[in-house]
Amino acid sequence: MSTLKDRLTADMRAALKARDELTTSTLRMALAAVGNAEVAGREKRELSDDEVLAVLTKEAKKRREAAVAFADAGRAEQAGKETAEGEVLERYLPKQLSDDELAELVSGALTAGGFTGKAQMGPAMKAAQGAVAGRAEGGRVAAEVRRQLGL
């Protein structure tokens, strides 16, 4: 079992004992998403820490998007719950890069690969995503790559 998954399980048990309903339900949901990812495909397999991290990132993004949707619909209580769940998941994610740090990493990746112009957007994104290594959302990375390629 991956160490991150072990940590999630241990923290869920601790939250359960402490009667912390928000943390317990959020971590149960996260572990269920990890379990679903493990059985996706032809056969069940253990996820690596990086794969578990990718699942948690996806779940945190869902929470942010749901919070915005509920807030726009005037459902402040539900938006608050989604935001709180997102904050619980953020504890397990790497610290997000600032805009300056992101611009610097993307610039280095584009320079190293010699990427210029719209035709190289795909390979440039792959290189930039590799440099960022999950510390920024794909949309932010794509926007920065477009900006630096002059698109």
C-alpha cells in the first residue's frame, strides 16, 4: 500500500475517533476515489503515491468547482461545505506554485525544449507539465505556456 494512502487511512481513523465529521466524510470520499482508481482498468492494482496524489488533486478540483457553482446558485451553505472539504484535501497536496515561480519553470522548460509557436503547443505543454510536477493546475500551466509562446 502506498504511504500516502496509508496516511489518508490513518488520518480518517483518527478523525473518526475524534468525531470530526467533516474530515471523516471527506477522507472517506477520497479513499473511495482512490479505490475506484485502483479497480479501473482490466485488473485491480495498487496505486503509487504519485497516482494517489493525482486522484486527490482531481477531487480537490471538483470541490473548488462545486463551491463556485453552489455560490453562483445562491446556496452559500452547500458552497461552504464544498470549500471546507477542499481545504481538508489541500492538506495532502503539494504547495501550489506562485505565478512568478510558475512563469520561471515554464520559461525554463520552453527554453530547454526550444519550443516556439502554436504548432509546438502539445510538446511544450508536456515539457511544462513535467517541470511543474503537479504543483499547479493544468489550466494555469496552459495559460502560462500560451502567454510565453505568444498565442
